[in-house]
Amino acid sequence: MPQHTAGAGRYAPSPSGDLHLGNLRTALLAWLFARTSGREFLMRIEDLDRARDAGSGARQLEDLRRIGIDWDGDPVLQSERGADHAAAIAKLAAAGLVYECTCSRKDILAAPSAPHAPPGAYPGTCRDRSDAEREVARAAIAPRLPALRLRAPEGLRSLDFADLVLGQSRGDIDDFVLQRGDGTVAYNLAVVVDDAEMGVDQIVRGDDLAPSTPRQILLQRLLELPTPPAVEYAHVPLVLGPSGARLAKRDGAVTLAELGDRGVTPDVTRGWIATSLGLAAPGETVPVSTLLKRFNPAELPRTPWRWDPNATD
Ligand code: GLU
């Protein structure tokens, strides 16, 4: 991988509970990608959601440290970045790229989809309302407030991007939400604005987020922020639980605290993760310094890791 003298990678957990093995593995990969390419590694707590669990951000950081991950500077709290998020929405609005949407989830499901629109795309119900129609629609949902949607460029229904793990990828674009009716800024908007502000030029995250990437690239372009190839993406395979579905807390001892109760130390857990990445032999305990020497993005497993809760090494 080319050596960078600037730029940064990042890990951006949502503080909705303790990190599990899958989260820790993604974090370790993001750290390895950044550190082996000469980048800084930054931390951002994505705490915009009201349902967030106040203490879990701090516990997540502690667990990341215990697994051997370090980062540069103080973690950024997304909830403190509201002014920049609002400025970005204002910039899009000034360019005529934002409209109010009063649709409920039910309205969207019931509406006929627009011709040639990707499956699940917003049908455009509120896109072309006159001022008078908008007032009526607003009054009809009061006291609920409208959401704000992006007016995606006419005819742009998908976008291609290069991914260091998935290869050349393509995903759909529609008039996605920028701000919810309750005033919360949407994930896609916040992540794009914050990554740019933090100087992040390498985004490594779980491949469940790959479908969001075209929307984020579109926002980068519209906001005149760095965009691929100046920003690189790597979407890494998830960890699956014993049933074959994405690993979840119900799959048993999956957090460092739960593993600790079973006598499994963070060093052993890191060894398991390293083994799953082909960076350690089964049962081998490896410090992160060794992982840095062994890591080669080209040799990363391209398939999910099926985790066996009864594994002992
Ligand atoms: N906060 C998101 C999550 O925990 C990740 C955002 C990102 O990496 O872009 O799923």
C-alpha cells in the first residue's frame, strides 16, 4: 500500500451498547489499514440518535484500548458537530437541493414507485410540491414536522465506486433523508460532513454499510468535499453467529466483558480475531505490533467469519 504522509482513517461506533466481536474486528481492521498506510487513526462516537446509551461510548473506547487499538487526539462526539451539519444542509438548500417530506413510512410503502426507480427508492411524493401544497401537507402532519430530503440529480439512479475489499461496486441513489422529522440529522449527512472535517481519507467499515456509500459520495460531490479517488473505501466482511446470521448480542458471550466472565482475556480475543483474518495461527496470541507487520490488505479474507461460541482457541 502506498505510504501516506497525511490523511486519516477512523472508527465511528454508535454508542448503543458494548462492542461485540464483529465490531472489534472491524475496528482492528480500520486501525490496521490506517496505521500500515502511514495515516492517523481517529475516533468518532456517533451519538446523534436519541436512543443512545450514555455510558456505552466510554465503555466502547475502553474495550478498543484493551484490544490494543490506539488513536490520535481526542474522540470526536458527533452530537457536538451540529453547527457544521446544519451548515451543510443550508448549503444544499441554497442550491435548491433540499425539500420537505411529510411522508410516513406507511405512505412511502403505499405509494406507487417511480418508473425506473431502484427497488425501495423514495417514490418522490413530496418532491415537486408548490409552496401552497407544502403548507397544506405540513398542517396535515402537525405537530409532527417534515423531514428534509435531498433532491438527487435528475436521472442519477446509481453510482459506481472502487472498494479496496469489494472491488468495483455499484449502489442505488434516491432522494434520501438528510434530517428526520424530529430534527435529528441523518447518518449519511453527518458521516460525510464529519469525515471531511476530520480529514478522513480512508473509510474502513462493515460491508453492511456499502449500500450507503453511493449516497455519501453524491453528498461529497454536492458539498464540494473530498471524494474518491482522494477518499478510499474498504468494506470488510461481517462476523456471523452460529445460526449464520450476522453476529448479535443474543449469540452468547460476544463482548469483551462477557468473554472476560468466561476467562477469555482481551489478548486471547485479539488472537481469535487475528486468526480469523489469517494473521495468526490458531491459539497464537499476537501483539498488535506483530499484526502491523503481518497485515496485507490484498490477502484479507473476502468472506464472513462464522464465529463458533464454543471455540476455545
Ligand atoms: N456509526 C456507524 C455504525 O456503528 C458506522 C458509521 C461508519 O463507519 O460510516 O454502524
